[in-house]
Amino acid sequence: MGATITIENAVKRYGKDTIINGLSLEVKPGEFFTLLGPSGCGKTTLLRMIIGFNSIEGGTFRINDQIINDIPTNKRNIGMVFQNYAVFPHMSVFDNVAFGLKNRKVPKDEIQKRVDEILKIVKIDHLRDRMPAKLSGGQQQRVALARAIVIEPAVLLMDEPLSNLDAKLRVEMRNAIKRIQQQIGITTVYVTHDQEEALAVSDRIAVMNNGVIQQIDTPARVYQRPSNQFVSNFIGLSNFLPARVKRNGDRVSVCFQEDGGYEVAMSNLSPGVQDGQTVMAAIRPEEFEMLAGEGPGIPATVVSSVFLGTTTHYFLKLAGGQEVEAIQNSDVWEILPEGTQVRLTVKEKKINIFTADGSEPLVVREELL
Amino acid sequence: MRYAGEKRFNVWTVLTLVLLALFLLFVIYPIGMLLVKSLFTGSSVDLSYFVKFFTKKYYWGTLVNSFKVTVSSTLVACLIGVPMAYLLRSVKVPGSELLNILIVISYLSPPFIGAYAWIQLLGRNGFITRIINAAFHVKFGGIYGFAGIVLVFSLQSFPLIYMYVSGAMKNLDNSLNEAAESLGCNAFQRVTKVIFPLVMPSLLAGMLLVFMRVFSDFGTPMIIGEGYKTFPVMLYTQFMGEVGTNDGFAATMCVIVIVIALMFFFIQKFLGRKFTYSMTALKPMEAQQAAGWRKAASYAFVYLITFVAALPQLTVIVTSFIGTINGSLFTGEFTLDNYRNILSKGNTVAIRNTYLFGLEAIVVVVVCGILISYLSVRKRSVLTGILDVLTMFPYIIPGSVLGISFLYAFNGKPFLLGGTAIIIIISLSIRRMPYTIRSSTAIIGQISPSIEEAAISLGASQVKTFLRITVPMMLPGVLSGAIMSWITLISELSSSVILYTSRTMTLTVAIYSEVIRSNFGNAAAYSTILTLTSIVSLLLFFRVSGSKDLSV
């Protein structure tokens, strides 16, 4: 079965710039672990430190219990799939996949057997003798994947493997990658900047920004309970509204300043919140409810709308001028014309509350309640 | 491709026909003349010239000599050029940009200047020879003959191998290297299993160019070969010799050279097609800081080779400032006499001609290059296909052969061009044409046809679109190509030396004849002017193209 990757206090410097400063994480055996973040956040740098293409300026990298800091790449036994496939253009599919086995002095008949086997798993056994120039992007990526896993590496690394493919192939390949990873059970570290891709394939996601891990969690948790403003806006989309805590004994509620009137009772805020404390509410578009007529809620005016079949997206303006986005199931209403006055209520179980600067969550996670 | 409403016979067809006519006249007709002269006496087929050549060892022996020299020089050039390219791409070497320029300069100067400079250093009475003989009390007679020729050609040609291989390595994405490393390859295995096979096609192309260049060069063996006669030397003496010149026999030798060159061209084409990989590197290899013995060894190799390669140029520049007795014996005193000589005696005609002919040829080459590449990419037809093939012909015809064929074709009626500047300008243009057309074709290939279609949809005519959209978009690339052409044109010797008269002498011809007459002082001064021109042009090229790499 797969190996454990343990990274403790990793430091990466380029000249005077420190890209990563004291990063730690652990990838469990057989896990599909994704490093997700905007470009330049250090995710590829970290990946290249694991395989050994980047030097390590501090900290320890372990695979199982072995420290790999000073082991040269070609002895680390880590497979890697590259963004641009890096299929050797002068070798056939078979020779590409057999390349690593030949370097390991595997007997010829076993090479044949193992290559054929892996080509079947990635479903390109019919392309065995083709040259790479005659393969599509998706097929080349399958060759690259087969080549990386046929050597039975302790760990498989993938650096944005789908970013060069077109949209339809990307979905197909990402399902294939997930299927193959589960079939083989290899510990996998996957780098992407595409949040949808990360949500679809990962067992756990580490969201990174500026060389710092913001949150490590399952895809659902990362989406539902982001640990700060960055994560809640990088994964999915959130509207951020300033609000104030009202505390009256055990009764805790959040009052939206916009109007002063709309108040939502909250049962999951951390016990430490103070009466009158200013906070930031992060509300996803689908966590708004749009209502007509009199009643509680934040008054808003429809600015425009986009009909997307099952849902309709509304762009609204609040009284203070702030613009928010809300998603409603299309069957609720006719599409509201521009200028319609509505009031917005929130689904209090789903919304997130952060400290006013957006850095700390104030909602106690469900599993801890 | 024709647009709606376009007539079958239009301005593009006319242009194609005019260009075809020009190439028929200046390429096919002269070569035809060679064939006729070698194969016919009167109106009957006569193979006696071929029989004469292949039965007498005095003649075919030169062909064997040429092969020995060419194969050895090409191999030595690879042995120097490939490691040079790899080291400079993979190891950080201080001053690598200067090294690059020095290497290119040593390639751009005509080979025979190298030959004569090496005689100054390692000849019978050479500077280094004297030091060696004094230090070790030996009687080293200097390098002449086979060894001397191979030394000069290898040092002169390795830069071409270096540029081709270095260019190919630039297109090699580093992830291929990394993939090989992650699959268990060490540094040596990465070179043999991944890098070398992938630069092989470029290496072959470079080798072909070196092969052709060395095979057809006559200046070097003429100067440093002494008794060792190669084929071009024989050809030149047969054609130019004061006694016993024989047109038919010289033409026969020309045909033999063309056949051999064609053979190698097709072998290279065949091999090249067999291993062609399209590669574009997102992240090229990066030069790394080396350490320990690896650092010492690679620095020593790179610096030593560059120094030796630049040594002839240095020698020429230094000796150009040293006084001479009767032009041939250097006195050792620094003076400007050599420059006074070449500038005063009305000898400036060679300098003026070089600049004038070079510039005029560039204009011809650029205009024809743009038109022909446009026609063969955008207006594909049978005619432009033929034009495309015709324009590639000069690529494999050695300069001296072109020169001889021009004299046969244009020295008599109906085309009286012999001895004129026009014939030299045309031969220069024709020789450079294949390179310019290929680079222009590549440039046009980068321009999306939809840009031209957009102009047409906005109401511009096709001609206007070509002049206002296509040509301006091509210009930056074409301009840097033109500077490169200029540098190669001003150092051209082999056809000019056959076509020149005293009025149409160029710098290279002047240097050559001064060397032959042992006027080394003047030769050095002329060479220095040529070298300086090349250096300035090269710097201009780097400025215009904004890149540090050359494509020749």
C-alpha cells in the first residue's frame, strides 16, 4: 500500500525571497492529496521539493520513516506526471512506459508484462507502438501517467496534469485519474489551481496562499466550513457582509449593519464572542433566500439576472451600495425584472462568520458541537 | 488558395512567372551549361572527361583527400561542438555571452583567414613553432598538409555544430530531463538516452552544412595544404591555371561535386525525416552552478576551446598593427603602416565594393525572399511548388562551382555579364537565397491567415493587404535575417574569387590575393576591417532581434 509523506517546517528560499517558511503537513497512505491555490502560491514549489527538483533550505521531508532531503531524485522512487506531459518524443508509447523499468534493470519479459498491464489500466493498450507525435493530448497524458506508475513508486506526484487539455477531456481524464489512483492505492499529491478539479478528485485538499497552508480538509469541509476569508472566496464564491454580534445571555444573534433591522439567531458561534463585536459574515449565493413583501431581511434591489436552467443568478444592490450575488432555484418565481425590490434572508445553519478581519472562523464546526 | 472573384491569372501569377524566369536563367541555365560542357563534344555525347578523371589517380586521389579531410574535420567539429553546447546550456559559466560572440565571430570569418593565421602561429616560421623549437630543441616543421587543413576546418566549423545543437537544446523542455530523472536516470544516462537522441536531427543538419562547407572550400587547402591537394584546389587550378586550362574537364569536375553534394543532401534529408520531433519548450534547461572537479573541468574546456577558436582572429588583429619588411616578414614594431598601405594606394576599392555589393545583394535577397515565401505559403500552386524547389538548388551548389557556371553561362553572347558588378551581386544573392527563403517561410508560417482575411474583409485589396499587413508583420524577423545574410555575404570568397576583376574585387578576394602574394601585413589589415565589420553587424543583429541566439 501507499506510503506516508511527512513534511515538517519546510523552508524554500530563492535568493533573498522566502517562498515557503516553515510549512508542515502529512499525507496519509493511499490518500489523494491536493495542493490547491492561486498561481504563485508555492504549491508547485512544494511539489518539486518533494521530488527533489528544488533544493530544500530547511525542514525535513520524509517518506514513511526515511528522510529524503539528501537523496537524489533518481533514487527517490517517486513518480511524477508533468503539466506538459513530458513524453519522450523519440520513443514509442511502449518505450516511454518501459523507460523507468529499464533503468531499474527489470528483466525483459517482466518489463513486457508490466508495461502491457499498465497500458490496459490506463486504457491505451491499443496504442502500444505509436509514436507520441501521433497521440492526442489526452492519450499523451495517459502515457505519462502509465510511465509514472509502472515503476511502482512510493508516491505519485502530479503537477497540473490536466491544464493543457480541453474542457471535456479534462473531466474525462480527471475521472480516469481518480479511478486509476483508487485501483492502485498509491499515495498521490496533486497540484492544481482549479478548485472544481480539486473538489472532484481529492480525499483531502490543502489550500495554499503565499506559501502558507490556509486549511487542510476534505473537499466538503473546505467548501462548507472554510477557515478564513481567503478560502471561502477561493473555493466557490462568497458575499462578505459586515455584521455585529448581539448577545443576550444564551441567546446569540448576528445583526447585519446594513439596515440595523435584520437579525439572525445563531446556535453555532464560538462561546467567546462578545456582545457588540463586529464580525464578517461570509454568505454563499445559494445561502440567500429572496423574499417579496414586508418582513425581516436585508432590503435589496435586483440589478440584473442570468438564467442558467435549474438556477437563476441574481445580482443585487443593497441599500448601502454594496453588490451581492444570489442564486435561486428557477422554479420559485418568474425571473425578477431589473429594479424589483426584495428582501434577503440567510440560511443561518450554512453561513460562515469570521472575525472582522476575515482571518479566524467564529463558527464552531459541526463535529465539535 | 484563391479568394472569391479572383482571376486565375492575376498579379501573383505574373510575379511567380517572373521569379521562375529569373531562377531558370540564373540557376538552371548555368548548371545546364556545365552539364552540356562536361557531357558533349560538339553535338555527340562524350564521356571521356569522366573516364579521364576516374582513371588517373592524380585526379581521383584529390577526391579521396577531400573525403578524408571533410570526414575528419566534421567529426572533430562534432567532438568539440556538442560538448561545448551541452556545457554552456547546462553549466553556469561566467562571461558565457562574450564566449558566445567570440565563437560566432570565429565561425563567421572566412576559413582561409584561419588557415593563414595558423601559418603565422604554427607554420614553418610561426610564432608558436619558434617557441616550441627553442624550448625543446626540436625541428618541428609546422603544420601543413592534412593536419593543418583539419585543424583549421575543425576550429572553423565547430561553432556551426555548437549553434545547431545549442538551439535544439533550447527547444528541449526541461520536464523531459526531469521525467527521466524521476524514472531513475543519472546525469550521464540523461544525456545519452534523452538529450542526445533529441538533438540528433539538428546535429545531422549541422553536420551536413559543415560537410558541404568543408568539402567545397578551396582557400584553406590552397594556403595550408602545400602538397596535399583536395578536390576544390584541383578544380580551381584546372579552371584558373595559367597553363592547360580545360573548360570541359573543369565542368566535369563541377558536375561531380554537384552529384556528391546532392547525395549528401538526400542522405541528410532521409535521416532527418526519420528522426524529427516537434518540440517547443515551455521551460528550457537552465544552466546550473557547478561545483568541484565538474566546475573546473567544464570551465577549462569552454575557455580553452573559445580561446583557440578566437586565436586566428586575435593573431590577425595584432599583426595588422605590426610593421613588415616587403610585406611578408613581420618586424615586431607596432605601426599603422599596413593600414596606410591599404588605404592610400587606391586599394579602398575592395572595401567600397564589399559594402556596396553586400548591401545590393541584401536588397535583392530580402525582396525575393519575402515574395517567394509568401507565394509558396499563401498562394500554393504547381508553379510556386516548382519555384520552391528551384530556389533550394543553390543550397547544395558550392560557391566555386556556381562561379564557374556563371562564367560559362554569362561570359559570351547573349548575356554579356562577365566582369561586371552585376554578376557578383547576382551570385551573392543566389547563394544566400535558400537561407533567406527558409527563414521567411518560417516567419510567414507564424502569421495567422485570418489576419490577412480580416484586412480583406475590411475592404483592402490583396496587394494592399500584402504590402500593409503581411510585409510589416514580417519585417522584424526578416530584418534580423538580413543582417545575418549581410555578415555571411561580406565573407564570401569562393564564387567572388572566380568572378572578380580588378574593378570588382571584394575584401575577401583582396585578402586572399595578398596572402597568396605573401603580403601578410596588408592581408592582416584587410582582415581586421572585415572582422570589425562582422562584429559591429553581429552586435546590431543582437540588438535588432533581441535574442542571444543565432540561426544561420
